[in-house]
Amino acid sequence: MDLTSQPHRRHNPLLDEWVLVSPHRAKRPWQGQQEKPQPDTRPAYDPTCYLCPGNPRTSGAVNPQYEHQFVFDNDFPALLPNGETGSFEEGGLLRAEAETGHCRVLCFSPRHDLTLPEMEIPEIRRVVDTWTEEFRTLGGDPNINYVQIFENKGFMMGCSNPHPHGQIWSQRTVPDLPSKETRTQKGYFDRHGRTMLADYLAIEEKTKARFVVENDTWVALVPFWAVWPFETMVLPRRAVQDLTQLTEQERDGLADILSQLTIRYDNLFEISFPYSAGFHQRPTDGQAYPEWHLHMHFLPPLLRSATVKKFMVGYELLANAQRDITAEQAADRLRALPGVHYKVAAAANILH
């Protein structure tokens, strides 16, 4: 079967779902919406930003004069640690149950103008360490069974503040997508005695056709079953269940691979590239999860340029996911991009 030009379906074994791939449609002319990107003119410090050091937040709290990372309880959390308990049921079809948890905010840097691809690798390593400690602390609460670390980057992704930051939500129940990944990975591990993603990575290693960047401990690739145009998955070469199990070398490697990948994202359309990203790792209910293989998803919406994005509409909302550009084509484009941030390259050109 020709995967480069003919319509076909690809299976996502992590979610046991399918994506329709229509590579021939990428050649059609585009007369849809075009939006002009806004220039990035953020200062290093914004006196009106509620995440910058020393500034007051809307809750009345004042941020410390932090020099690296800063973590605090979200002033407007989606979950409450001491919410009501109980459940609701009617007619066997209407069901609801109380949910409790914590919502934390992590400022990546005191600099208002530095996103992950613009940060030095040692500072990204500090972010990795903070993620790890937050997972350890929140996951150690006996009332918490899952910790979700994520970042929404850019207003296009609904980010409410341009100061580079992410979030950490922890809750009593395991959310739907990690629950699905637990079931599929356990089924695979029970049958083969190896993690699904270790075997998947071994397949990808044969050709590296979908690799974007790699180092000694990590790989960033466009998954065979990717839905979003330039979706990637970041995988440790060694099967570990969560961030706390990473060695010092693996933490360094994660900081490096995040720098390499996000620089290429920014270079793709020469903008601060919007995305939602986050880790999937084992539940924290105290049970053993040998089937779990830590990984990180990057889900960016842009398709053709800095202004044209992929919309999940029509068929995607009513049937299943669909994409035009193939995973291999997306990987080729990302892999070919320079590993130096476009702003740095532009500044070097000006100096010369």
C-alpha cells in the first residue's frame, strides 16, 4: 500500500483509535481564512503581568522576586482540594460524581519574554527538576491518583497570559486519555512482557523516517498515527514509568531534546509556535504499573503558515480524526530546520 499518496487509515495503539490520512488533499488550493500574526514585542519585565516577579496577582497575593522558576496554587483553579463529596444518578443514564484535586501554575522563568526554545538548556533542566518534584509531591498525596503536567503556549491555544508558564493539575480520578493509555499499554505488556512504546521506538529506529531530533537518552518523533499536522511525541529510550525515575543524565537529555524540538517548531514559520503539550505517566494510586512508558505529547494546530491552522470540524467532530500531510512529510520538514533559533540567526545576520 502506498502511504505517500493514497487515502488510508492509521491506527493509534495507545488510544485504540484511528486517524484518516488523505495525503492527496494537501495539493488542493487554499482560499480559507488567513490571519495576520502579531509581532512578538514582549519586554523582559512587564509591570502589568500577574506572573512577573514582584507583581501582584488578581487574588491579592504578591509574587516573590524569584530568579528561576516559581510555582503557586492557581488563583482560579478548576479543581478544589476540599470540595464537596457525593454523587448524582437518575434513571441509570444521568450520572455525576464530585471531583477533588489541586491546580498549580509553574512560571518557567522570571523573564516575561523567554519561552522554552529561547531559554538556555540549564534553565530548561531546572524546569524538568521542578516538574519532577511537583509530580513527586502531588502524587504522594493519598487522595491523588493522577498528576497531569501540561503547557498551553500562545493565545491561539487559549493561554490567558503571555508570560511563559505551564500548569500542573492533580486529581482524585485518572482522566480519560491516561486511562485509555493504561488499558492499552497493560494489554500489550501482558501479551509481550515489554512496553508498547519500547517496541514502537525499536520499529521507528530502523528507518528514522519519522524522527525529528534525538540524543543519547531521548527521541522526538512524529508518531505514525499523528492527528495534528506537526504533532510530535517525546520518548525516553529507557522505559520508565514517571519523571521521578529518570537519571541525572536522562534529565539533562530531556532538557536538551525539548530545546532542540521547540527551536525547530519556532523556526518552522518563524514565530513563537503555539501548542498544547504535556506528559503522560503512571497513575499515582500506589499500584505497580510496569506497562507504563513515560512520554510527552506536543499538539500544535498550525498547518500551512503562521496564520493557517488545522480545524477539528465536520468529519473530525462527527466521525474520527483526519489529516492531509503525512507523518513522514511533517517529520521531514521539522528535521530539516536549523537547530538555532530564528531570532538568534537574525541577530547574527544583523551583526555581520
